[in-house]
Amino acid sequence: MNELPFTATAQLIAPRLSLASCVRAFVTRSTLGRPLLPPAQRLNRFPASPLCSITWFIDGATLLPDGEALPQIAFGGPRSRPFVSVNPGPVRAFMVMLFPQALHALTGLELAQHVDRFSAVDTVFDARWVALSQQVLAAPEDAARVDLIEHFLQPQWQAARERGDAPGGLLADWVHALGVRAAAAAGSARGRERRIKAAAGQPMRTLRRLMRAEQSFLDARNRLVDGSLSWADLAAQRGYADQAHLCREVRSITGLSPTELARRARDDESFWVYRLWS
């Protein structure tokens, strides 16, 4: 694989083990003090995802395609479709990615109201979360930001565990646990679906699609590296009807065919999040 001709830095940080079913990961990225990326490489491309996020734009600005600037501390709900943001200049950002059922258990947020939306943190969360967000913004380094968030979440997540609200840690386990919990609850099928959407923002069918597509992408990246990638074989092994079915699902979640996604994730800086996640 050729080295990318860009100098942005990005890092994926795993949470402490006791928070693995609450926090999916921390993500950092900086283009400060480096040659300015060309305009096409200042885009940030994200897939559809069931995860929620809080992002701190420590330096620089991030815009949506319509030119609207995201808040300096922005809450993003689950995404039902891929989206793109743009950095007009150098940027330094820090993000925590949270399982939606965990966030619902901690805050009571009805996440169906936040699908495909960004909001300022102080318009969504209570004073404790807002105070934490300001502390994270003022922290001197990413390690301190991780420490602040983990110390804030740990006692709350422990209490959620004691209430029986803690989902599984891996995305597949989390989706399975959500379905089991909803099925065990009394009431109609429609009522169970409403409870799933309140806790996760999206219906169970969509969550399973996203989980399967993520696992397929990770499998594809591994096989591409060792030269053993067959899209038809991967489709069969992941339970798709055929290769065309896999291609349709990947396109709906990322906006690209599997082959184009693999190439762009390797060669295009705007796909940095795909490369980092794999």
C-alpha cells in the first residue's frame, strides 16, 4: 500500500474495559501545523451509523454542506444515511462515540428525535453534562479529555448496570441485547418497536443492517490487505442474498460501492474515518 500524500493525524482510543458497553471509542484528529490539505481532502465522510457522538472542535471550524457551522461542542444523533462535513482550514477535534441505548439509559434522551441531527450540547443535556463538556474543551491534551469523560461516566454507568440497563459491549452484542430486552417487555409488537426507537433512534431492522455492513467492511479490509478478497464469498458468509445485495446495502450506508469504498478509504484523506476504523 502506498503512503498517503497527506499529513493529517488521527487516532482511535479504546475506552477502559468497564465502559466498553457505554463508550464505543474516542477519536482524535488534527491538521494543525501541517501543510494545508487541498479542498477535496478537507471533507470528512461518515457512514450511516447507530452510534451517537459528542464532538469538541478545539481549533478551527467544521461546516455542513449547506455552509452552516457546527457548534463548537456538538451532539450528533444516530445517522440513517452517510453525510459529509468540511473543514475550511486547519482543525483539531476530539470525539466520544456512545452506544445509543447507553446514552438513553444515562440521560433519558428520546434518540428518535435526534436522528440525522446535530445540536449544541447545552440545548440537549443537563447542567452536569454541559459542565463536563466545558472541562473537556479546556483540557490541555487528549489523554486528559479521555480521563475526564471516563471519570464522569463511570459512576453513572455502574448505577445503570445495577439497574440492569447496561447493553453488550460489541455492536453485534449490543443490537442483540436490545432486541432481547424489547422482546421480553410486555406489550404489542408496535410498542416494542417504539421502545427500540426511543432507546436507539432507529428500528431494529436498520440496526441489524448497519451492524452487518460494518462487520462486512472490516472483513473486506482485512482480506484486501492479504489479497484474498472475494465480494461474492464475503456476501455469502455475511448472510446477504448475493453480491448485488451486499453492494446495495454498502451503497445505502456509505454512498459508494464496496470496491470504490475500499479504494477511497485507502487513497482519499476525506475517508479518514473509514481507514481509522478498519
